[in-house]
Amino acid sequence: MRNRVVFFGTPEIGCAVLQTLLNNKALEVVGVVCQPDRPANHHKIYFSPVKQLAITQHLNLFQPEKLKQIEEQLKDLQPDLIVTCAYGLIVPESILKIPKYKCVNIHPSLLPKYRGPAPINYAIFNKDKITGVTLMYMDKGMDSGDIIAQSPPVLIAVDETYSTLYKKLTNVACVLLNEHIEGLFSTDVKSTKQDPNNITFSHMITKEIMQINWNDDADNIVAKINGLYAKPLAFCVYNGINIKIHQAKEIKLNREITDVGVIIEVSSSGIVVTTKTNFILLEKIQLPSKNPVSVKDLVNGNHIFKVNTKFN
């Protein structure tokens, strides 16, 4: 008889974890819970990766606005285990009590570092050297449960972006789950409490976080741009227009900085902007309602960027 699993998740990493569960012949995925459909570009309804996989596999799918709405249905599924990964909402304590062998969560950081919704972004923002994935029991707090296992450290490259690190940690998460899933169907799983002295948080990405502050150090600005690529993307404001930044790097020039956010050069190499400590070369940008474009291609035609003008 196969062990019964309910999965909670929404984005790409959750989709990969769900596929890992489906590939395990000792398991039966009896239900999938993901967030409700949201409008995307041009107000079209967006189906999350987890929903798309659940539909193609003909799985029992739930998309409640509030989890309390499906509590009785989850009980009827009689799950042995609930597995979550990037579901995006706190799971109520009453639902955590439903499965026979508790609820486990897969979190893309080495807890207790970066509890919260944006651990991958913050690892890059803070120029960390390593990160990893944690398998943990869930409790009523946010990523505060006891740790079952953690992956070996994952190196963060100097030019790492959110997209590249996301892919790395997605693969690591699937490996970690595969290694430990069999042992989770037991009441005697060893786990350890998180060290309260090392707790840090990754807060939700807001518009304020996304906007570039040119009065910051150049390396911090590049880290922000990399940590938000390819979504939701860092941006800056020029002549009242939001300019999304896809690619940039810090450069050193033998000239004095007297003000920040000033364009000092526009060429096929990029747009050079002053910061508190150094210079940023904007290499790929996106204007409103336009596709991303390299500055090299942009300067071959008409453009709005002028030397000695400022970003807000």
C-alpha cells in the first residue's frame, strides 16, 4: 500500500518537488494545493507551474482563498504526510494536525538564516558566499519548525543571479527530498531545533526594495540588480519613466564623483552612472511596454538618455 501525500506549492520550485513526489512509486499524491489563479501581463489569468502539472497529471487540485475552506476535504483525503514547498501562505495549525506523520516543508536557505518568502533574493542582496536547502517540520510559525536535514552548502558565484541560483536550489531541493522522503513516514524522525541566536529574515520584495538607490555603494546596487533578475527586476526612474534593469556591472574609472545617479557616458558599451562609491555600467534595460534591449542596440537608434542628466 502506497503512502498518501498531499502537496502544497505554487511556483517552479514547487512544481519540481511535486514531480519528484510523483516519480516515487512508493507514494500516492492524493491532493495538490496551490494559490488561486492571478492576473498576469495584460490582465490575462496565469496558471501557476504547480497547477499546470496537477492538471496534466489529473490530480485532485485545490485553490482556496483561505485554507480553512478546504480543511474538511483535506481530512477526507487521509494523508499520511503533507509536503510543502513555496506555497506562499502560512498553513493553519488545524491543518498541520491532519496528516498521520506531520507536515514537512522544503525551504531554499540554510535555516535559521533567511526565514520568510524571499531567501534566494536576500542571499544575493547580501553577497553571501553559500546557501542551501532545508527540510523541516512545520509549526504555526513562519519557517520556524525543527530541522530534519539540510543540503551541503551551495556556492553562490560572484555574478550569480536570482534565476541561476533558483535553478541550482531547485535541483538541490529535489535531491534532498529524495534522500529523506522514505524516512518521513515514521513517528521516530530525528530533528533539531533552530538556533535562536542565528535567526534572520527575508522580507517580501516590495517596490521600495526593487527601486535602485544611487546613493548606495556600487557593489550593493549590482547585488540588488542580480538578486532581482529575472523577476521582479530592479528599476530606476528617468524623466518620470520607470526603467527596468536586466544586466549591469560595477566599473572603475579615474574620475571624481561629485553627485550620484548622473549619466556620464552613453555608448555601445552601456550607460555609465555614478554611485556613492563607484560607477555602474547598465548593459541591458527595458523601457515601459517594450522588450528588454541591450544598450548597444539601443544607442544605434533614437533614445532618451543624455549625458549629465540624472536618474531620480
